[in-house]
Amino acid sequence: MRRPNLYPPPGYRIRIMKNKREQMKDYRPDDFDFNKTLGEISAGIKKPNILICGATGAGKSSVVNYVFGAAVARIGHGIPVTRGITKYQRADAGVVLYDTEGYEVGTEKISQYKANVESWVNELRDAAIKPDKKDDTSQDLTNQIHEVWYCISAGNKRVTDMDIDVIQMLKAKKLPVAVVLTQIDNLDAEELQAMEAAIRNHCQVEFFRTSVADDPAVTAALQEYLQWEELIRWAIDHLDESLREGFISALKGNLVAKKRLINHKIIPLYTSGAAGVALTPIPFSDAALLVPIQIKMSLHIMKTYGLDQKLGNLSSLVGSVVVSESGRLLAQTLSANLFKLIPGVGTAIGTTVNTVVASSFTAAMGYAISEICFRCATAVFEEGKEIEWAEYFNGENIAALMAEWFKVSRHG
């Protein structure tokens, strides 16, 4: 008796993949408003409010520019909110900065500085508990200060009484306060230790050593002393979970932190949305319903890495790749049985897309897009390279990275 052939005939999977791709309803890049979607993403990100304090010459601008980039608090773009305090808020930036006008020791401004800051902080706090107010500060905690960066120049080689008084006042109001010790390249080791002891004893807050030296040799020599990463970690840890995305996305560089945010928060947001679409299993021909979710996820990832600021046409490029490749990749993934590497998918998925398939496929695509964006951002922002975007964003790269995700996910 002839034994049955348990293996599919040659070309079977190729034909299946082609048939599935042809079944999928057409979805064109022109159907999607990329700019509108980027605007919706920006509007949905809660922004932390950071108060930047310190005397004249304390290096506040240098700190802001180093951490967030020069565009966040560009001179002439701020809005005065009260005497001596300017608000910097850009629609495409994930943070709102409040910059206090500096003071010079021995001038009349020094007596006004603490009073101005305290009065304004009190005004914001009072507004939060008076929802009947109809002015711009009536939005509960939205306009409250979430943390304070107090800059002290190491070049002055001392912590002033005003520094101590303002810091203690802000602490008394239960605000997270950190001292940013700037310009440490102006001190020797003994002087630096004395400054740190003064902050530790009189201010009793965490402090972080920083410097923005023009000379690369100076920066290299100071590397073991600099605490930029520790400052950023402190800032993230002292923000409410709902505000962290805005802060991290606003950072200049810090690609590893951004990648971590994308993997743990942003991609899961969209995989849940994809699962919702397929709550009742949908025919493969309706899998195009996942495309808008995947495009928005891709744009969200791209924005978090800061790539939306680099090239205006990158949004269209990413969207076009997702639109043109989504059906092909889903068909290819189904026919390659990669979904069976994921627990819970089952075997009867030939003609339908269920919640596990939809969420797994979207998660795999999110991983692929994130990895490609990470490589692009590294090349552009950290290595200063001119790159051909299409060499990164193409179906071949996405398919390879998605297959990698499925294989890794199999092992948890």
C-alpha cells in the first residue's frame, strides 16, 4: 500500500503566500494622513514641567542644551508667565521648561529672586485646588511643577545662602529637587570635594556633577567625574509613570533609554490595539484593518527616537513600507508557520487572524521598526553619518528582524 505524502508539494507555501497576499484588501499610503497622526501622537503624550533655577552664570542654558538640545529653549521663543520666569513649550517637544531669570550676588535682584519663585509656585499650587478658576492654570496638576533642577556653578567655588534658602523652600513644598553642579572643569579635586560637602550638608538633596567643555580633551579627562546619566536617571525616577514618555522622548541622544521605553510601553500599547481589532477572528482579507495601527506605531517609534525631526519625508517612507509590506509579511509569516512558535496561537489559523496572531505580528513589526530606527538614530545622531533611509527601511530588513523576534519569543 502506498504511503500518503505528508509533506506539501513543491511551491505549495509560495502559492499559499501569494493567494493570501492577493486576498488582503488594498490599502494605499495615500489613505493615511501622516502629519495628522504625528500630531495625535504628540497630543497624547503628557509633558512634565521642569523648573530650572540658579544664579546668573550658573550654566542653566548649557545644561538644557546638553540634555534636551538647543531647540527646546531657544532664546526668543519663551513666554513670560510671571516676573522673572519664562515658559518654554514647543508642540513637538516632550517637556515644558520654566526658566528662572538669574540673579547676581550683591544686587537688588537677589532679594526678589526667592520671593518671585515662591510666589509663582504657590500660585500654581493654589490653582490646582481651585478648579472653578477659568484661567490657564485651572487644569488640576497639568501645570504643576514636577521637579526642580537647581544649577550651581562650581566656578564660583561656593554655595551661597540664597542657593540654600531657595532649595530648602522648594523642598518644603514637597517638590523633587536636584542640584546640578555645573562647570566642574574649573575646580581641582580638593575644591570639588568642598563644594560637594557644602551641598550635602546645607542643601541635603542629591547632586550631579556636570560640565560642557568646548575642549574634547577636557571632557575626556573629566569623564569619570561627570554624572549626566545619573541626573537623567534621577529625573526619570522622580516623575510619575505617565510623564516619563514625554521626558525620555525629549532627551537628546539617550537612545538606549528610548529603546527601553519603546519596547516596554509603546509597542505593547499598539499590540493591545491590534488584539482588540481581532477580538473576533477576522478573515485574512480584512487584515488590512491592522495597517493603520501598525503605521501609527511605526510613527510613534520614529518620533520617540527623534527621527521625525531629521527628515520630513521619513514619515511617508516608513508608512509606505508598512503599507506595502504588511500584507506580504503577514502572508509570509503565516505560511512559514512562525506563529506556531508563539504559545496560544494554535494550528487553525490558515484563513483567519485572531487576537494572538494580530498582537504577535504587530509586536514583531514593532520590534523590527524599533531596531531599524535605533540603527538609523545611532548612525545619524551619534556617528554623524549621512545615510540612505531606504537602505534601512525596506521589506527585507523588516522581515528578517520580525523572524528574529518570533524565534526569540519562542524561548520567552
